[in-house]
Amino acid sequence: MESRKHIVVASHHIPHTTKMVGLAISLALTACGTDQAHPTTPGEHVIYKTVNVEVPKPCPVTKPARPAKLARPLPTDPAALAEALVAKLLEWDGPGGYGERADAALDTCIASTVPTAKPK
């Protein structure tokens, strides 16, 4: 509120000729305006189109948890090392392991993104 009072008070101190020049510039700029919504250059033609585009749907499957890495340091005993490696291999490739869960997730995602044939 007070800033408006200061502006009004300050405007009384501006010389009359400066106000007239400002008014003339404002009128000149207003006269330069156009009433066209989209001004174009001669020979230019603007066309608006609506295009329907297919976009992939997000996959409805959550990413399966990866098996943990081998514990370090690795066992020095060859039998214990072989046992740890076989156990880790079964986590990846055994029944219900990471490999099967990852394949199932990929198959589900691929099946959900492939368009189905429409009946005729």
C-alpha cells in the first residue's frame, strides 16, 4: 500500500514532456499490434493435426530379487568351494530359481505388450 503512495508522489515530479514521450511510445507500440491469431508469412500454411500413436504399456511384473553374491573370502578347501558354487548355481538355475522367475517376468511383459488380434 505504501509503495503505491510513493509511486504516485514520484510521478508528480516527472516532467510533463517525459510523460508525453512515454504516452507517445505506448500508443505507437499499441498501433503495431495485430489482430491475427497466428500471423504467417506469404506462402506459409499452418496445419494442425491430431495423430494417434501407440505407446507401450508398462510391464505388470515386478523385477525378481537377484541372488546375493558369493561371500568373500571364498573357501580355500576345494570341497567347500565346490559346495558353495553349486549352491549358488542352484539359486540361479534350480527349480523356482532366479533364472525361471526372470524368464517368467520377461514372458509376461512380452505377452502384455504384444497387440492381440481383433476379431473380425
